Amino acid sequence: MSFKVNILGVKVDKVNVNEAADIIMEYIKAKDKPASVFTPNSEIIMMGYRDEEFRDILNSSELLTADGIGVVYASKIVKNPISERAAGYDIACATLERLAKIGGSVYLFGSKPGVAELAGKNITEKYQGIKIAGYSDGYFNEEKEKTIITNIQRSNPDLVFVCLGAPKQEKWIASHKNELPNAVYMGIGGSLDVFAGTVKRAPEFFTKHGIEWLYRLCKQPSRFVRMLELPRFGFKVLLKGRKFPQEK
Ligand code: UDP
């Protein structure tokens, strides 16, 4: 059995939410390097398929999980199946639960001004024991970016949520990894909005039946163009997916 599935050149770890959170905690406890965790959906895998540099960024992460039913189906098509999806938000919750037990800290970076603070308030209420190392919104110029990096360095967190949307967050983490302190950096898109309560997660009916994309499309019709990647991804995997070598 292999531990990764190669989907159009992007090598996704075959882990569920709890396994992913356990792996993240190992990196946090070791604290011996900056580790990155990305959670690609089919749209992000398509970005990696088209752009070699971005694909390398995804493949060089310490953990890459399948965020989206499309990726799970794709793994079945290439005959190296992942059993279930491991969405970024769910992994973040499972990690916070574990981190709270050891009194660890999380730095919240991304989203519109004020969202991270609101998310922090809800996180400390729900996961008692967690410390918030700091906050920064996700809209910055070069000067503000330097301050953000200094703040992360000074607060020396265990975990950093980087919520700038894809591919910005993955590229940001990869390009600053060398100057960032030893911690786990998770690129988890709109998760701070969900923690803050400014965006609602799809009801269980939608996530259970693999149609969370439909819920998000109804809520944010502007996502329509982005979502055209979904059928393109499906066709590409059907046509070319099996040509990519799978680890034995
Ligand atoms: N965002 C940000 N800075 C930017 C662009 C986006 O902080 O320059 C934030 C945005 O406010 C939102 C998140 O990134 O909170 C992206 O959310 P989206 O739902 O698009 O991400 P996905 O989860 O689909 O990758």
C-alpha cells in the first residue's frame, strides 16, 4: 500500500482528518523546522498541473491532504484510493483540540481586517487552553509584510493559520519559510472566516453528499468561473490520470 496518491503530478497524502492532526502535532512537538501543510481541492491540483513551480511548492510541503470530494474520486480513478476527504477547516479544528491540551499557541494570519480577532475570540472560547500568539489581516504591502514576519518571529507560535486563499497562501509560506520560526504553517483559505462566523460552512447534508461546491456556488455566485475547473479536472484525470506513476 502506498502512502501518497499521485494526481496529475500532485502527490497527496492518504490521511484522514485525525491522522493529519496527529502528524501536525508531531511536527509541533519536535519544533525542529518550519513545516507546511496544504489542503488542495481539485481547483488547486489543476493549478499545480498547469504550473510546474506551483506543483513543486505543493509537493515540497510536509503534508498535503485531499480537501474535496473531487480529489477523493480522482484517487479512485487512478486506482490508488483515499478513503475520505480531509478538509483544511476540519484538520484545523482537530489540531486545535489537541494543541489546547498542551497549552500551545496559534497565530492567526489572513482574511479581512477584524476577522482574525473575531476568530481568535471564538477559538479561545471553544478550545480552552489555546493561546493566541498574534493576529494579522491578509491585506498587506511590503512594509506591513515585514511587520507580520517580525510578529510571527517574536511570538514564536506552535501553529500558524495562513488564510490568504490559494495559490497566494502556499506561495507566501514557501517563499518565507526560511525566515519563519519553527512551527507548522497551514494554508487553509477561508477558514478564519468560518471560525469568525462571517462565512457559514455548508450544512452536513451538502458535505456528506459531496456537493459542498453547490452550496458555496449558491452562496457566492462569483465563484462560478473558478468552479469551471471542476469538470476540467474530472476530464483531465479520466484522460491522463493513470499515466502518472503511483508509488508502490
Ligand atoms: N484573502 C486575504 N488576502 C488576499 C486575498 C484573500 O486575506 O489578498 C482572504 C480572504 O479574505 C478570504 C480568504 O483569503 O478570507 C480566501 O478565501 P476563499 O474562500 O477564496 O479561499 P479558498 O478556501 O476557496 O481557497
